[in-house]
Amino acid sequence: MRQIVGKEKGLVFNIQRFSLHDGPGIRTTVFLKGCPLKCVWCANPESQYPLPQLSVQDSHCTACGKCREVCPEKAISFTKNKRRRVVWKKCRLCFQCVNVCAQDALTVIGREETLDDVAGVVEKDRHFYASSGGGVTLSGGEPLMQPEFAISMLARFQDMGLHTVLDTCGHVPPEILHAALSHVDLVLFDIKTLDADLHRKYTGVGNDLIRENAELTAGLVRTWFRIPLIAGFNDSIDEIRRVAKMACSL
Ligand code: SF4
Ligand code: SF4
């Protein structure tokens, strides 16, 4: 069995304060980067890749040319109309261009953060958590794609005395999920569909492991099953009834 060792640093996609839909009350949601699923409807597709990425916002660019000057790979050029272009096959993701762009026209998706960094942000809204019955939610991507960092973070939140929620797609090794569950008060467990073929077609993976982990989770921790309702995919009454029946049986 894999040994899970704590980790002080990890790749954070976003930290969202005043979240109202990621568990009870007012919460801070910490999104980690990387996901084993590739859902075609994903609201945050930039969270899927498990490494930092360069993001370009053309509308912010003033064509000052500073990024081209510092790029060691000559991966940035300008069109005759002064539109900045990144030649992706040359880009080595060094992010030197990001450091010189004053317009935020080039940014990094996914920053390495320490437990202390994250805990510092989470701590700021402690009064809101206390007055609303809220707390902190660890989400993604799939947070358990970074198991050592995610479990260390959940343990840290518990040490801070906060109500702690894990938001998971369920497609993770059971021993990792089991280790994480000992540090959470509530799990938000996504069920996309119970139809294995449809699940594979629209998320890239089957759902056997997810169904096994749903049972494991509900047997150990308070669990809310959630269905991301996608028109024409899983929004029929029959499908919702099937998921509800499965959830009630656990
Ligand atoms: S540094 Fe920023 S604003 Fe200047 S050309 Fe590059 S992307 Fe545009
Ligand atoms: S990330 Fe590095 S290699 Fe890629 S465009 Fe920016 S400076 Fe060039």
C-alpha cells in the first residue's frame, strides 16, 4: 500500500473567499490544480492540467514588447497589426514574460503555495465562518490528485478548528480517499451519471471506482451527493431518481 507523507507545498489553482455553494454557510474554497476526469462541460478546464500553464488575455495587451524582449525561446512575436502572439510549440513555460507584463495580459494558471500561505488566507474570514456555520472547502480539479499536500492541508484546517469539507469527483485511489476522510467533517461527492458507457464517453473514465468510493465515503463521513445537471446528459427524472436511490442505499 502506498505511504502518504505530508507535504508543505502544492499547486493551487485559486482561493475563493465568500463561497456560498461549496458546503454550508460562508466558506473559503481552495482549488487545487489537476483532475483525472476530462468532463466535456467542465466549468474550469484550466484546472485539469496538473502543472502550471501560461494564460494570455489579448484584450489587456498594449503591445509594449517587453515580453518579447525577455523570452529566452523567442516564442513571442507581433503581427503587422501589433497583436502579440505566443508560438506555443516554442514556449517552455519559464514564465519570464509574466514577470515583466504590467498589464496582466500574461498570467500563470497554478501557483505553488505553502500550507502557511493558504492557511493565512483562510484565517481571514474566521468570523464569517463562525457567524454562518461555514468553514473551508478543499476542491479542484480533484484535490486528491495532490494527495500529500491535500491531506496535510485538511489536517491543518482541522487543527485550526474549522469545519472542513472535501469536494471530490471520487476517481481517486481508495487508500488516499480513506486517509483524507479522517480529516473532514463533510464530503461533497459528485455523481455525474450511473451509466458506465455515458460516463466514460463524457468524462474520459469509467465509474466503477467512483461507485466503490461513494460507498466507502458514505460509510465513514457525512456525505452530500451532488449531480452537476447537464442538459441532455443526466437531467432526466429517471436518471436523477437512480442516483437518489443509490445515495439513499448507502
Ligand atoms: S508585456 Fe504584456 S502588455 Fe507588453 S506586449 Fe507583452 S503581453 Fe502585451
Ligand atoms: S513562458 Fe517563457 S518561453 Fe513561454 S513565452 Fe513566456 S518567456 Fe517565452
